[in-house]
Amino acid sequence: MPRAEFMISAFFAAAVAVQVAEVCGGGVLTLERAFPLNQRVELEALRARDRARHARVLQNLVGGVVDFSVVGTSDPYIVGLYFTKVKLGSPPREFNVQIDTGSDILWVTCNSCSDCPQSSGLGIELNFFDAASSSTASLISCSDQLCASIVQTAAAQCSTQNNQCSYSFMYGDGSGTSGYYVTDMLSFDTVMGPSLVANSSAPVVFGCSTYQSGDLTKIDKAIDGIFGFGQHDLSVISQLSSHGVTPRVFSHCLKGDGSGGGILVLGEILDSSIVYSPLVPSQPHYNLYLQSIAVNGQLLPIDPAVFATSTNRGTIVDSGTTLTYLVEEAFDPFVKAVTAVVSQSATPFISKGNQCYRVPTSISEIFPPVALNFAGGASMVLRPVDYLVHDGFVDGAPMWCIGFQRVQDPGVSILGDLVLKDKIIVYDIAGQRLGWADYDCSTSVNVSITFGKDEFLNAGQLSVSRSSKTTLFKLIPLSITLLIIHLSLFIRFL
């Protein structure tokens, strides 16, 4: 225990024998010692008392930062996805779930799913949720008011045959899942302040998958489920916000090189270089106003109308997508401009329908920067590694291919992990904006500490080690520092 913390504990628990009488509203308050003056107090006794006090204090506090570990990479030839662990049930069991900002619902595989993968090529052990083995699990019936509200949003369906509130989802890659809704405890660590981490839990509604199809059934990238971070009321971020556990904002920083990994927090990562762009209102996804694209500082001849948001148009941010997709009216000018810049230094050719290049030197030396320009004057500047994918060798030289994919007209442009990696991305749902900044995601980040819904008060620093995801606040807020000074002076006075 740091000396300052020990001084505070000792002051409250075993300082000097004193009785203080204070007249307050006509009454007299008397303060008594917690421990007798002539009795030796063991350090563990003080710690136990402090822990009990902290537990009582935390019961009256709302808000904080919930920290999740991140595994995976954006490299489509290795993993092509990022995932984290969630703890569900009582006693809690861990499940590996893909981080997906393009969907809303958290779901994990049920033990009753007979055709679901039983093993994974990702080097993880697959787990299956069993409601019967959790003392806090309960199924949501068709007569439940919650099911009625979900059905109205078309996120659920109800079958009177088994009286279970069910769901069926199809994803953009053609995969799908179906099952039924369950409510159970989600366990997590809430960072309440410097060196103060509370073991917390909250009831959440999530899906129990009994059927999967498409890529979800492939063993090489099999996982326990998907963690949807959408704006819907049924998303975990919305549910925890309604409980007062977190604000309606979350952030991630996905590491692109090496072994991947990164940072995911239910809270706001702070950095002075973050730029924000407004979200398109009343959309089911995180839609942005993409206005133009520049290659090597030159704006491309693209009609801005191709980016306008409609029922089958727009630009969305989706961490569940590996590559990045552009509507063909923007894709074709983009590829043409990049090829024109590098044609003197790299050999362009088509491989498996993709524009590729034989590159005799480093791509950072010959490929141009690309800027995606959004509303509010916010630009996302891409390095060559943010729009190129290494795809083997040709005649002894590295082959790099355009990582962007063409979307047929009409279509939706999707910004996937290829461009989201190595950046802080802040999804400010309460403020209806999305922010980003280039960042080394293997280093620590500044995060906000909240003590009220959607209120950001004081900042600390969350340190993430490579070996274990350990939370450590290095910056002590000014209010804590002043408290220590006052207590030290008061002890000397006594």
C-alpha cells in the first residue's frame, strides 16, 4: 500500500482518542473511535475495514470505466477479426466474442446447439452457455413485457409453441444465427478512480444461439459469439448505461501490427488529437457524412451524392468487417489515382480480380497518403498500410494489393478494421458523434472517470500490459492530491 494511502487509512481507523461535538441544525454529533487507544491494530484489520467501507461507498456510486481485453488482428490472412472476453452467469463463465460495432445484440452459443462448431482454429477453447447451470439465468417468455418491446423493434419474434422470445439475425457476409433471449448477470471490473477497481455485475439481456450458418460455422475462425455495440436499446452499452454503470460512450484502439490486440473500454478515451464528426441521425448503424476522398493531396472526381445516406446508401463504421468497402463510383477513381502515383516505382497487375502491385521497396516510400474527408472538417488520413494488404511475393518481390473492395451500385461504403486499426476510435452515442486519432495501441491511454450518467469529470491513465490486461491509473486527480495534503496537515496538528 502506498504511504499516502496508509496514512489516510490510519487516520480514519486509529489516529488519536478524540471526541468531536458539533452543533448542526440544533443537534450534537459525537464521533467515537473505531479501535481502542491502548489496543494494537494489525494492518490487515485496517485493510479489512477499508475494504468494507469501499464496498459501501461503491454501492452509492454510479459510472466508471469498464475495461475489456482485446485479441486478434486485422490481417485477413491470419485472423481477420478482433475479439474479447465476457463473463456471463453465476458462477460466471468466460466466452470469447467478436467485437462488432455493426450489430446490436450480444449472443453466445447455447449448449443445445447441435450443429455449431465444437473447436476453433484461433487457439481458443469454445464454451457453451447453459442457463440451467446459472443460478441467476432466466428465459424471457413471450408474455414478458420486455419481449413485447423487442418484437416491436423487429429485433425479436415470438413463437407461442414454446413461449420463448426468439431472434434470428443475418449478417452482411451472409452468415446467420438464431436462438432465444436470456437475462443473466454480466460480470466485469469497473474502474472507479485511481487504484480503485470494483468487481461489478449487472443483469443484461443477450441471445443464446441454437443455430448458426455461413462463416459462423467455419472451424478456422470459430468463436463463442458476437458482442454487438450498436445504438439499439438492447445493446450492452445501452443496457449498462440505463443501469447507470457506464455512460453511453465506448472506445477502442485496435493494434494492427505484430500479434495484434489492443484496448476496449466502455467509457471515453481522451486525447488532444482526436477529431470528431457528427453521426447521421436516426440510423441503425454508425453512419458518417463522407464528403470526399483525396489521394496525395488531390481531391478525386467523385460526386458527393454517392456517399449520401439513404435506405441503400451511406458510409458506416463497422469493427466486425475486416476490409474496407467503397461504392464503385468512388472505388474506381481511387484505384486509378493510386496506380498513377506509383506506376513509375511499382508494377501494377491484376491478381484474382484485385488491383495488385509488385513492390521492390517499402510501400511507405512510394505509395501516397489517402484522406477520407468527413463533415465537420474531420479527415481520416490513411497510411499505405491502411489501404494495402500484403499477399505474398511475385518474382521475389513483395506483392501488395488494394485492400479496399468495390461495392456495386447502389451500395453502402463500410470502413472496416483495415482503416480502423492503429487509431483511437470513440463512439459517443450520447453526443451523437464519432471521433478518431492515430495512436500506438500498444501504449497506455487516458480515459475519463464518470460518477454520473454521461458526465465526464476527471481523467486518469489506463495502462495495458502485453502479458496481462492490468488497469493502473498513473495520473492522480488534483482533488485526491489536495485531500492527502489536508489530512497530513491535520494529523500533524493533532
